[in-house]
Amino acid sequence: MDTPSAYYQPPPSRWPIVGSLALLALASGFVLFLAKSNAGPYLMAAGGLLLIAMLAGWFGAVIRESLAGKLEGQVDGSFRWGMVWFIFSEVMFFAGFFGALFYARVISVPELADAQLLWPGYAGGWPTAGPGIKEAFTPMPGSGIPAVNTLILLSSGVTVTWAHWGLQSGRRWQIILGLALTILLGATFLGLQAHEYMEAAFSIRTGIYGATFFMLTGFHGLHVTLGAIMLSVILGRVLAGHFSADSHFGFEAAAWYWHFVDVVWLMLFVFVYWL
């Protein structure tokens, strides 16, 4: 069963139950935190540490299996399809928020203005800030930080592709430099987005515009953070000599995810900032 064409079946693992306990501790700690219990933050911290240990242990086991040549052939194909469906689920996740933005802006706000169901004199302008604000306020402009961040993420897509070319060509220095530049660009993007949040004249409570703006950009920032962590792990594996030109799906999966993050940002820039 260890031949490359066979489907490898891993041995029983303790990591799923460890992950379940970690999530239970995180959720329970959050509930206690909302209840203003002193034990809440400590339980959340314990759950977070346990979750990190689970991720390191579980992914470490998968990496060792890969280095042993057990994850080739049909298993490799399963991994690729798994990543495809994972990214598709993320596409649907963001589609829900883009759909909410479209519905609010194009359908809900005009209909509420026509029916005068909210408050007298509601004009239905966009963006709307919620009760008491009759006129539209100035939204976040597309120029400035959003435009710079667009250039940064597009550049990061180039650097991660350049790193992939280096891996396929056996140029180790190119892989390392390309990944390092991609991670640095991602960190710069997050820093600029944090600055944008601090300078914003509205919050997530500022009506439907504030809610959709911060939900879309905030979750995208979370995905950039996750992508940067994935690429950092891949960089560490490159330094350890784990990949070859013929076997590097871990690298490809992280690169796919990063390109997905780039595409989502382009849609955000057009529909949230520009339009």
C-alpha cells in the first residue's frame, strides 16, 4: 500500500480530538468573557495555545508523510481537488457579502426610500449611515491607500509567481527571495489597511454601508493574514529543502490561495471603493 499509485491511509491520529477540545475551550472562554467572567480570557488563551499546538502537530505529521513519499499519485490528486473546493467555498463566502452589498445598494435602499418606511424625509442616498442621517456622507475614496494597496497586492501576485518559476527551474535563491518579498508585501498591505481603519470617519455601526465595508475589507484582511502565514510556512519548508521541481503541491496550494486573495481585493476595490 506504500506504492505511489496506491491511496495512502494514515494511521489513527490524536489531533482531531485535540482540535475539538481547543475549539471547545475557545468558544467556552468567549462565552465566559461575554458574561464578564474572569476565567473567560484565560480559557480562551488556553484554547488558542492548544489550537496552535494542534495545527503544528497535525501539519507536521502530514509534512513528514509527504517527505516519506506517501502522498503521491491519487492522494496528490485528492489534495488538489480538496484545495479547489476549499477556495470555491471561500468564493461563496465572499459572494454572500457582495450579494448583501448589491441588495442593500441597488434594491433595499431605493425601495425603502420610495415607501418611506424608515423615517420622514429619508432620501435613500448611498452610502447611507442609518437612522438620523438623511443625506449621504462621503464614503472611503478609491484613491490614496486603497489604490496603493491594489498595486501592492498585484505586485505580490507577481512575486509569488516568480518564486514558483524559480522552484520549477531549481533556482533556490529566487524561491526564497520571491516568497520573502510576497510576505513583506502582504504585511505592508495589512499595515496600510490598519492605518486606513484608524483614519476612517465611520465605523461598522454606521448603517449598512459601514457594516458591509468593514465586513468585506475586514474578512479580506483576515484572509491576507492567513495567506501570509501559509507562505511563511512554505518559506520555512523551502529553507529546509522540502520541495523539488516535480513535487511541491504545498507551494502551489499556498500560491493558489494568494492569487484568490488578489482577485477578491480587485473586486473589493471596484465595488466597494471605486463605485
